[in-house]
Amino acid sequence: MLTRLNALFKIFFIFFISTLSYAETMNTTLDNGLKVVIKKDSRAPVVTSHLWYKIGSGDEQNGITGISHALEHMMFKGTEKFPGSKFSDQVEKFGGSENAFTSRDYTAYYQTVPKSFLEDVIKMESDRMKNLQLKKSDFIKEIEVIKEERRLRTDDQSEAIAYEKLHATAFVNNPYHNPVIGWMEDLETMEVEDLQVWYDRWYSPNNATVVIVGDVDIKKTLQLVKKYYGPIKTMQLPVRKDKKEPKQFGTKLADLKIDGKQPYLIFGYKVPSLASSDMNYKDCFALYVLSSILSYGDNSRLSKELIRQKKVAYAVDSSYSLFARNDSLFLVDASPVSGINLKNLEKEIESILYSYKKSMVTKRDLDKILAQVIAYEVYQQDSLFYQAYVYGMTSTTVGSIDIIKKFTDYVGSVTSQDIMSVAKKYFVPTNKTVAYVNK
């Protein structure tokens, strides 16, 4: 589970480079509060249009967990102008593709189409910002789809269960306590009226960012955005109160017994993110670089020592959510080879993590990470989707896309002392939560 997530995060982060050199980028805000980012990339006559809402499972409360994800599903059920599946049918007729995704921090919708159909998808997406028809008959069917999704992707997957239980154990008050898909108990009692309240409360231009990347004329595209989104009225959004995590007094443990599943280990240390209040960027980028040193590539330290040299694991990975809206976890997960005890494997990993409290990272390792970030710049720029993803994610979580231009500078400024400092500060028992999966 973590390995797959980490692979995605690393693809996303690789975009944060010193300049986006292929073409011009425009960043503005409409009078109604809608943020707009448009980037011209004319290498193909294609465009991707994203709409990001600053609302996710991290904004939910007990009793309605999973509502952001449920609303994402229901957004495809139609409006008066585009009833039922007409939205999706139209995108297909255009020769395009579409989808949506929900996380702890945001919900996003996107279409990728030939450039001649850009106005059409802007028109349709802006329409369902305020005109979604939430019908009970649709919801009754869709909630069953969501419950089955939870069974298949979480309840039947030991790694996913461990990941979920780890966060639920680590965080008491932090909004990342709950899973994105929601607890099954809340899905069982969810009503379509709950979704209507959520939609009316959060789906507003002043809680959203439009990102358009592709073969476009920036001025004309901005006029299209103003034409369709501009008339939508701004709303008074609910006050988001910070939910601070209470002091932790020792290592927390989730010891899971799952019949028929292979042993699995995942543990995490509470760490800040770029969006955490009163947080300087130095610690965050040091944690990012350290995670890359530990697990980026086959020759990373965790793979080299635990898989190839000591042969105590057949899979091992680390991950850090640099762009979360709240404090998050620095995660390490591993699957032991047959006969290796999970606690012994945990000690092997900890010895590597704790070594950074005493030993300096070499300049060679730091230079390698920076080189990898720069080397992947051109390759990753080939994807319009991921360019738009990065703009949408940074605008929604950090509040600005400016950090994109400075990303390699921040990575390059990380020193061995910075890494030693964060290892000492955060890799301590009172920050740690561990989850074991045993047969």
C-alpha cells in the first residue's frame, strides 16, 4: 500500500523544479475568489482542465466520515442542463477522458480533451459547481458501490488496513485520524441530505482552483473561465478551526491479527508539513530529502541494506507528505522474508533511521538527490495531467504555486546538519506509532 502511494508522491514531487521552462504561466484570482492557473504547453493539440476544491476527509467530523469521497461519486450523476451521464458521454464523444479523486486535503475533477473542446468542458464543470442534482434514488445505488469499494480496497487488504489503523492510532485530534473513504459504520448511516449540506457548504468558487494546461491561448482561456465561472457567487465558508494533536507520552501500537495475510510492518513519526502553522520550510525539505535517500531507487539505503545485503525484507519503503494541510507522518513500511520477526525487522529499520542522528549524510548522497530531481524535470513535463496536478495541489494545500519555482533551491539548500537535526527532533518514541500485521 505505502509503496504504491509513495511512488505516486515521488512522481508528483519531481515536478517542483526551479522553473517551468516550456511556456508561460498565468496565475490570478477572479472577483468571486476562484483561483485560476493557466499554463501554455503547445507540444500537442490537447488540454487538461482541472477543478480543485479545498475540501477532503481532513475536514470531516465523526458521523459523516467519507462524505467528501461520496460526494465525488455523486458529482457524476448530472445537473438539469447535463442530466444523468450526459457530462461523461460528452467527454467521451470529444475523444477525451475524465476522472476525479479525493484525498485528506482536497477533491478534484478533471477532463483531458482535444483543445477545440476546452470551452465545452469548462461550461459543463462550472455548471455542476452549483447545479448538481442530488437524487435519493442515485445515492442509494452509489453508496453501495462505495461500500463495496471499501471492502475491496481496504477491508480485504492487510496493508491498507494497517495503513488505516496506523493513522487512527497515531492521531487523536488531528483530522487525519479518519480514512478518506470513511468508516463503514458511517457509510451505513449516510443520507443524501448529508451530501447536500456538504455540497452547499464547500462547493464554492472561493474554495476552489481552476487549473488549465495545454495548447491554449492564455488570454482567451482566462476569458472563458471568467465567462462561465465568474457569475457564480462567492459564499461565506465555515471557519476551519485548527485541531491540534495532544501530547503523546510514548510509542503507540496497533497489533493486528489478520488470518491468511502475510506479515507486514508499518510505522510512522509525527512530523510537520509545509502548510503546518508556524513551520519553516527547512525541516520539511530535510525530511523530504531524507526520505529520498532512504528509499528512492534500487540503490537507496533501505533497499540496499535490508533487501540485498541482510535479506530480512523483500519490500521496504519510506514516505513523507510534504504537501499536506496538517501535520502528517514520516512513514516506513516493510514486508519481511519468511522467518523474520516483525519486531526484529523494525529494529533493523530503526537502527538505520537513528544512524542519521549521529552520522552525517555524505555530500555525494545530497548531490545525487538534487540531480535526480533535476534529471526527471523534462521527462515529467511530458504529462499535462501531472503539471496540472502539481499546480492544483500546491494552490490547495500551501495556498500558492510560488513554491514550484523554488523547489530545487530548497532541495539543494538541505545540508547534512539539517538532516541530523530533523532525525534528532522527530525520530523519538513520543512521536512514534507502529502497526504490525500478523497471521
